[in-house]
Amino acid sequence: MLQKSKVDLDNNNRARLALIDPRQLTRMSLLALLTAASPGTRRLSDFTIMPYANPNEFVSDYLERPWSVGMIVLNIGAASVCEDDIHNAILRLRHELPDIPIVILSDDDELCNVLTAFRNGVRGYILSSFDPPKVIQALRLVVSGGTFIPDSTLEEIAEKTAGLFKEDSHDYAPIGAAVFDSFTPRQMEVLQLLREGKSNKFIAYELGMKECTVKTHVRKIMSKLKATNRTHAVFLLSQMTNEKN
């Protein structure tokens, strides 16, 4: 595991984003997109994009001259996260730089593959079908500490699990109502921001509370939902909300 280094900024006080893509054409196209000047918007002007052809090239470069990494974007194109080389690349990046968020850029929106990516520890999954502003918005969310999950993924999960919670179910109806009724007004505010993928730090700032207080609310919310992690809590909340509506 790589040791943490001091934050290393460029001359414009911008942290660096590692863009990994084995195809030169798409790599350079993404580089142009993410660094393009656009009147009235900052794009990702607070980042310097560092392009690499593969994870090994990136890790080797980092070992030779450690610098701060704000985020790693791995463009896998039409490949699947279940393929051995992609799977191993993600695991290596997670091992070498465990504190740096990884975002997958992919053509594949298959639910099982999206979920596999999150199980492997990525913090965002962006589809190549997104328009540029949405891609940039998703990257900003992850950089700020959030998690980006495609709306289509949440909708498909809700649809596939809807059959487990029919209106005539003797288990779900009372449990669902009880869970919603048990949330305090403050917890509901935290929940809403969790659904938007906001980090504890952002939630604390937005709601005017200490970060440790937010963590306490999140733990209680996860306990009430019987969720194993934040992403699982968002999934469960999405399912329950759809059932109520």
C-alpha cells in the first residue's frame, strides 16, 4: 500500500485527477472535454487531468514522484467490470490508493455489473451515454465526497425488488410504515442528502451540525433500515419510497 504524501498542487492550486484509458483517441477526447474552457462554467478547472494508458503506468508514475490524487477515473468502454483484467485493475488501485475515490466510465449499464463495481469499492459509475454536463456533475459529486449511482440503476433495483414487497404482504407494510415513522425530522433531512450522494462533511455544512453528529444520524438510519452500508441504505430507501408512492 502506498504511503500518503503531502498534498501536492500545481501552480494554479489545482489537485490532480488521474484519467486511465487504454485507447488514445478516447483518452485524449476525455482530456479535452474535462479541461475545455466553457463560458459561465468552471467545468473541472480546479483539477489538472493526468492521462494514463493503464493502471500500471499510473501507479509507477505515482511511485516515482508522489503527488496528490483527487480522483481516479477508469474508462473501461465496452468491457465489463467482471472481466479479470478490469477486476484486478480496480482491486490494485484500491489496494495501492485506498483513500482515493475511483470512478468507472462504461458503456455497460447491466445491473449486475454496476453492482459488482460498487462491491469492489468504486465510488461512482458513469455511463458513456450521459451528456457531458452530467458526466462533469457526477465527477464533481464524487470529488466532494459523494457517491454517484445512475438513476437507471436505482430504478431497476426498485423494479426488480418490488415483487418482494406486495401491498398484501403481511411483513412489509407494517415494517415499512414503522421505519418511516421512526425517522426524526433531522434524520429525514440527512436521508434526503444521503440519497443525493452527499458526504458526511457536506451534510454537516448543509444542515449546520457537526460531522460527528451526522455520523451518529447515519448509523441510526442504517440500523433502522438494516442496511450494511450507505449505498445499501440508499437502495433500500429508494425501494421503500417507491412502494409508498
